[in-house]
Amino acid sequence: MYVVGQYPRFLKSNWNFLKTVVKKLFEFMHETYPGVMEMAVNTFLRISESCKEEFVIYHNKTEDIHGRHQINETEPYIDELIRKIPQEVNLLENEHKYVFYEAVGHMISCEKDFDRKNYLIEQTLADFWETWETMLREIEMNIDNLKNEKFVENFNFIIQIHERLTFAIGNDFYKGLAKIYMDVLKLYILYSNLITAEIESNGTKVVGHYHIKKVRALKRQILTLVQTFVEKSTDHKLLVEDFIPPLSDVIEDFSSSVADAKEPEVISLFTTITEKLKEDLVDTVPKILELIFNSTLDMITTDFNSFHDHRVNLFKFILAITNHCFGALFKIPPQQFKNVIDCVIWAIKHELPLIFEVGLEAMITILTNVVKSQDIANDFFEVYFIDLLNDIIFVLTDDLHKSGYK
């Protein structure tokens, strides 16, 4: 089966054989011998990526590999496949189910009729949405269900299924995502409040406890889902009007959380949003900077090593702003602008190449944009020229930063 999956052109030209291969892979997904399930789902994914168009069309005239005509199909195979998903995946581990649903998503992505595409998405996710609604109702009746490990695991599983489908289908998945989007963000805040309450009662040591780690993994998965959709989206207006505004609660939660409970993926998410929306985000960046930048800066200025992920993500966020919406930096207060410049210099002085190279790139971008306007350049260099010159000479004479010499 693995070898057959390496020949997509042959499979595309022999539909009956392709369908037979897929059904055989489904049989292997019930095989408990080590490695067989993994081989089956990975091969299924590879075939779905390379032959996806074949699964969503009618094969009215089919013939086998011997040239014998077969009975015409009454529906595209994707419909039958979706109906049988529960029985095909019932023995798979969750990590393999994610691969399976991604494969189905690639098939659905090839459906040209938007309404039918949404119908296929709804059929794929109907059981998950029902489970989702049931769990939310139980939480409304008893808030302590938030702490139920089974609830956390089920929420995480459903969100990861949506994330894989988002990755495979792309922008056209927005209606499917919208079905749970607001609930997902509310869930994020509820679990943030749960963590905050635990820390206030028992101290920051609870961040390392098993149940809190599970909850934080769920929060990170929510952020990954949103980030994947932003990356795959091709509709800036949809993002700006419908998907970005509700994230204000997430930013405010990040700002108000204690340092040990801040998720670095929040910064990564807004880096992706900045890279995607570019100048469309100029008016929003000052507020984002106020909430993310200031609260993170307090965490990383005590030394060069604490909160590594937050540190790296913050510098990448600043780089994204300088690259894609530089004008936003002139909409922030002078003191905050100075803090941004100081942060870039801090990055340049860092001993890790991953960080100081990001800082160097950000500084080059800032200087390149500044000199485009004589008035801006005069004001900028009047304030920062001497300090920048001193810091750059300091770095040039430090052997730790040789890889940055260009």
C-alpha cells in the first residue's frame, strides 16, 4: 500500500483501483500490528493530497484495470467515505485520527460548489458539534465540569480536528469554524480564569501540576486553531471584521495574567495576524502593543534567559511590525516608541543567534524606513543616533555576535 501511494498518476487514471486501495487502507486501520495503522493513515493522507479531485466527482463511466466497464456511481465517493468515518477510525489513536481528518479535508477542499463544500463539512463534523453543544450545556449547569479531565480532553480533541480541517480546506472552512469560534474563545477565557483562581489560591507552583498543564495545552490548541485559520485565510475583510475583533479578550487576558500563566503563543498568533494583514492592521497595532508589549517587557528585562519563548516571540512580533506595518510605530506614544527601540537593541545584544539576528533584521528595517523621509530621519537620529552607534560598536567588538557580521 505504501508503494502504491507513490504513483498518483496511475491511481488517478484508474479510479476503481484507487478506490480499492483506499478501502484496503481502511482495513489496515483496524490492524493492531505495530506501525500498520500509522502506515495506513499516512498513505491515506498522501493519496488524498495527490488524488483529491477524484473523490469529489461523479465517475459515470468507470472501468477496471482490465478494461471492463463497471456500474455507474450514484454519488461521489466522498459522501460514502464521510458516512463511514466513525467505523473506519474507531480503533485509531487520536494522533492518527487527526491525520485521517486532514486527509478528508484535502478531499473536501477540491469541491468547487461552495454550498456543497459546506454540506460536506457539516456532515464531517455533525457528531463533533453535537458533542460540543452537550458539553457546553453541562458546563452551564455545573461550572465544576470545567475541571473534569474528560471534558478537557474532549475539547482538545474536537479543536484539533477543526484545526486539521482548517489547514486542509483553508479559507472556505470559515463557516465551519464560525460554528464554534465564539464558544472557543469563551472557553479560552473560562480556562484562563480557572488557572488564575488556582494560582491565587495555591501560588504559582500549580502551573506545573498535571491538570493545569492539560488546561494550558487546551488553551494553546485554541490559539493554534485561530493561527492556522489566519495563515490559510485569503479574505482580509473577513478577518478584520469577523475574526480579529473577538480576540480582544484574549489579548486583555494575556496582559492581566501573571507571568507564569501567560501563553507565548498569544504573541505568535498576533505576529501571524500582523504578517497576514499588514497595513490593514495599522490602526489596531497600538492597542495590541500596549497590551502585549508592555506586559511581556517586564518579564524579559531582568536577564537574558528567563521566559525564552516569550522573549523570542516578542522580538519576532516587533520584526513583523517593522516589516509589514511600520507606520503603526508612529501612532504610539513617544515613550512606548523608545521602549520598542530599546527592545530591538536588547535583542541585538543577546548572545543567542536566533534572537540577535531577529534584532538586527528589525533594526535594519527600522533604519531603512526612517531614512525614506527626511523629516522623520532628522527627528529619529537626533534622539537615537549616539545611543545606536554606541550599541552597534559594542556588538561589533563582541566575538559572541560574529555570525551577525554581514
